[in-house]
Amino acid sequence: MTIEQQVFRKKRFDTSLLENYGFVRRDSSFFLSGDFMDGDFTAEITVDDDGAVHGRVIDNMNEEEYAQLRMDNYTGAYVGHVREAYREILEDIASNCCSDQDERIMNERLIRTVLEIADSIPKGYVATYGQIAEMAGRPRNARLIGRIMSMADRYGDHPCHRVVNHAGRTVPGWKEQRALLEAEGVTFLPGGNVDMKKHRLK
């Protein structure tokens, strides 16, 4: 597997983001070129319309492709540094121009279904991501439910604070979640998790 395949595995490109990033449209692909490692190398990256990524690293000293980048038997410190720097370029592109493949199935219908399920959780109870995934017909996509919850405010006011993980743990960093639940009568165990025996939605 190439470096490009490793970085862009399960990624989907947004063509508008590619152009904003600096890629130039060329027939049926997008192209980006830029120097790195203080100008010693140039990275040339092409993204086809089907999402395939092709990359070349040019050694600017001799103006030839740096073949050692692709040779697994080259493991010296310098070639390792070049690989790492090139990978960082690719990862920055992925971070700014791609979405995870899971987002392909996050269509409006699924989002609305999940939020309607969250709306149906009564005060004093919580549901787990797995429960909601099951009710939404996506039993293997509990993580996806968490992502939908994190973007729920784009779709109005929904009681996402009533959704916890299977052990009753609240969302890390969301301190208000516990206060919102306690205001609705939900009790917590000494370890900080919701008392699921009392409050888990049946």
C-alpha cells in the first residue's frame, strides 16, 4: 500500500475544498505542487475525479523523482525524514479537503431519524448510542450516532444530553451534560457514570 493509499483510505474529497486549498483543475483531475524541507524537495499531488490520489516527490537538486521514498529497504534517517514530511503534507490535505467515508451514509433522512429518536427519550432517562443505532436500523453504527449527536445543533434544539455510552459515561469535555441530566432527575454512580439500572431507556 502506498503512502497516499494509507493516508486517504476511507476518505472522500470535496472538490470545492480542493480548489480552496490551492489545487488547480486539470481536465479530469486536480493538481497541487509545492516545495518542502526548505526547498530541497517538491511534492506533486494529483487527485482524479474518482478520488484516486497520485503523488510524486521531486529531488530539486537533480530534478528527478526521489525514488528512495518508495523503497522499503531504504530505512536511513534522511529518507525517513523525507517520508515523514511528505506524509504530513498528505495528512494536511486529508484534514482540510476530505471527509470520512462514514459521512457518506449520514444523509438527511438518517440524521432526522436519529434526532427524532433522541427527541422521544423522556426526561429522567437516557439511551445509549448503540440503542439509538439499533432503533434507527443501523445496529453496527453506534459511533456514527455519536457524530450525529455532535452536529445536532445545526438541526434545532434536541435533547442530546440524554444520550450516553453503554456504560453511562457522558461526553468528555461537556460538563453541562451532567447538570442537565441531574436537573431531570437522573442520578449518577460514585464513579461519575449514569446509574443505568435506574435510568436506561427500556
